[in-house]
Amino acid sequence: MPLYLPIAELSMDVFLVVGMGAIVGFLSGMFGVGGGFLMTPLLIFAGVPPAVAVATESNEITAASVSGALAHWRRQGIDVKMGFVLIIGGAVGSFFGAQVFTYLKSLGQVDLMISLAYVVFLGSVGGLMFWESMRAIFRQRRGYVSPPLSREDRHKAWIHVLPFKMRFRKSKLYISALLPLAIGMLVGVLAAIMGVGGGFIMVPAMIYVLGMPTNVVVGTSLFQIIFVTALTTIFHSVNTQTVDIFLAVLLLFGAVVGAQVGARVGFKLKGEHLRALLALMVLVVCVKMGFGLVVEPDELFSVAEVATEAAGH
Amino acid sequence: MRILCLCLLMTLSLLSSVPAGGLVTDLSNKRIEIRYSFDGAQLILFGAVGSSAVDPVNDAFDVVVVVRGPEADTVVRRKDKVGGIWINNANLHFPAAPGYYAVAASRPLVDIAHPTVFASYGIGFNNLPLIARSERGLVDPDPEFRRALYRLRASENLYRQEVDSVSLVAEGLFRTDVHLPANVPVGEFLVETFVFQEGSLKARNRIRLNVDKEGFERAAYDFAHGFPLLYGLTAVFVALGAGWLAGVLGKK
């Protein structure tokens, strides 16, 4: 059943769109990730212009994060103060990310930037995650138990030297506000240029750099993602008019259903196996994106209308 | 058959009201509305040749129909290998490239008239007066880029040259199908009909065709482009509401 999308200006099959949402929703429910890094490339492969894919996906992630954050809120798994510091950083990052996005779009290089960002970030995160989970799997087979870190050892010495210290009671931390600001900012930039929530960077950073307790990490990260992707949606709407609400709602519909099924499957798998699978998936997307950059394309030329590309007319 | 009857009927009514010697054409639909279920449109152009332009009963004639969509500033980019990866490198701007261009003819163009004749009337993609913008001002486009523009648009069914044919029914009556794909640009289209006989132009006329987003699709597009901030806020509230709903339902 074809549906004409007024902003993307193309006709797509409703079942294809909902199906893509369901598949990505299934995977994100299973692995407990947002799924933006899967959905945006999938939309691009399906023929949606990259700029529309990135901006629309931001809108979908807002919705997906609200339902996730609600569940964590009920379990008191959100450090609101930490969340707001991350949001401030994220707002700044998203604003600059959207500016860069608009500028590169006018140069015709936005597709390149999206591909490069995917290859670099997914490659490094996927590689690290894969290595870590494989090590965990092998260690477990040999019966190795890693020694618990003492609270004092959680931070490197340089982190305590930074100024503007703040107390985050929920996370039981007393650290410089500059750290979460910087992390938030990086995530904001990625949200704007990659069409992702940024959980795949933020969650490891919260655990390993900030030393936050794991029970508030996911909730706080989702809390930040709601606001940053909402801002990103607004920036893209104002700068490039590339947010397609209808596409986002259709994707979300599929994703909600898929996520419920995925979460049930996820409970049956072991944590390190899940991480290894997720890492593999991340690496596959990375390789696919990288492939497009290195291999000579069949068609070297591309055509675009300038009016729809120009920033703000 | 039904369509043919319709053609004949409408043509007969047209013939009576048109001065002799005229070329008359009409479209089955002059206003295409893009709505949510839009998946392209098929139109029928029908027409009749009056008696003094050519003698349709005794002399053979040819018909060429050119449909041209709205012009837009279009950029064609070429990827080159830079530092090991393929990136958009060279580009060329066509300030007025038609968003849609179709040529249909009753016979292959080479059989109808000499190429110079088509060139003088600007019939055929190669005869379109396309200019390119560069740092040196307006220049003749690099043929490689011009060919690429045609190839890319043709692959999207936006440029169609001699894909469709004009069928001559009888008694100076002719018809052709106009195929508009789902990604057709919106705006005013020109439908030009040329009647050739023995290699020279005998009559021509033009009619207009409008393609526009309608109803909800129009409203959404206007909203996004006219009030982008409000549109963005709406998108966010829709997402927040949908996410909240999903969260509440998912809990049960």
C-alpha cells in the first residue's frame, strides 16, 4: 500500500516502513539500545534522502526514549541532576551539529559526513564492545572472576583536578561538571549529524569516565536523549525542513511492537552474548557504510535540486 | 474502447467549436492532485488536426508531443576518488533544468523530420537550451554532466524520450499517454503538440497542466516550510505523546 510522504517527497510502501520499524524495534528491544544507528542507515538504503533520514530518525528516537525513560522513572533509575547537565552539553552540541549539517548539505557533502561518522564511531565502539564481550565470554568459560574495583579507584587522577565540582547524590559522585558537559556535547553533535540517540557512546562514557553506578546509567541516558533529540528535531525543522512526521510515526508504530517482542527474547540470552551480537551488528553496519566509501560506485553522478537543499532559502 | 469513445466524443464537440485549420488538444485531466495515496498518474492527451493545417484525410502527418515540467535550479555532482574514498567532487549547476521532460511521437523522430528542424524548435532533450552556471558565469554545460542529468532523471522516469508513442486514430484524430511518476515535481507543466508533414512543421499548440500537492499533503508541506519552528515543536509533541502512550500500553 503506497503512501506519499509530503516532506520526503516520495511514495513508500506502508508495510515496508512499519516492517523496518518492527525489525529495528525488535533488535533494540532485545539489546536495550535505541536503534538509531540501525534505522538511519536502513532508511538511507531504502531510498530516503540521507538528510530526511537523519532528521526524521531524531524525531522517532524522542518517542522511543520517552517510553523507555518512563519505565526507568518508575524504578527511580534516573539521576535528574546529572541528566540536566548532560542536556545542557547536548543542546550546545546539537546546535553546532545542526549548523555543520546545514552547511555541508549546501556543499553536497552531507552524505559523506554521515558515512564517515558512522564508520568512525560505529567502528570504534563496535570493535571495543566486541573485544570486551569476547574477553568476558572466554573468562567465564575459564571460571575467571574479575576483582571488584574499590570506589576510590573508579576515577583517574586527572579527573579530580578539574574545576567546577558538583555533587550528584543519586549517582553518589562528586566530580567536575565539565565532564558530563563534554560528554553531553559530543552526544549532541552525533545526534544532529548521525540521526542517533547517542546511547552507544554515552552509556560507556557514563560507566567508564564518570564512574556512575549502572542502575542509573541507562535511565539517565534515555532522559538526556529525549531532550537532545527533541532539540535536534527542532533544529533540523528550522534549518532544512527535513523532518517527516508521518514517516516517524509509522516507524515508531512498528518499533513499539517490535521492541516488546525483542525485550522478551533478550531476557533469555546472556549479557555478554547479547553484547557480542550487538557488537557484530554494529560492525556490520560500519562495514556496509565503509564499503560505500571505498568501492567505486556504479553511478558516479548524482542529481539534486538546489532549492530543497539551500539553507533557509 | 471506452477511452476511445470518450476521445471521439470530446473531439467531435471540440471540432465544432474550433476555427477550421486549427490543431486542438486536450488532456483527460489538467489538474493532478498529489494526495496520500499518490503513486504517479496516467493522463491521456487527445487531439485533432483541422482541415487546413494539413489534410488529415488525404495526407499523412506526424505528431510530436512534448511535456515539460517546471524548471528548477539543479545540481549534478560527480564522485571522485580522493584520499582513498569516493566523495562528491566536481559539480555543475543547471539553473533551469526541467523537473520533467517527455517526448512522444507517432514515429521515430529521425523519420519525421531532419534533426535541424527539431533543433530549431527545441524538441528533444539534446535540443533543450540548457545552460550551466560556473565561476565564469553562464556557460555551455560539460556534455558529460548533461548526459548524466538525462541518465539519472531517465532512470527515475522523469525524462522520457520516445518511450511513449502518439497513436493516430483516424480522420486527423490522435492520442498519447502521459506518464507522471510518483516523484514528479509540483508546478506548472507545458504540453506542446507539434504537427509535422513531409518534414516540416504545419501546426503547433500548447496547453497547461498543473501538478500540486492537495489537502493534507499540501497542508503538511506548507506547515513545514512556512512555520518550521512550529512544525518542529509539533513533531516533538507528537513524539512525546506517542512515546508516552507506548510506555503506558507497554506496561500492561
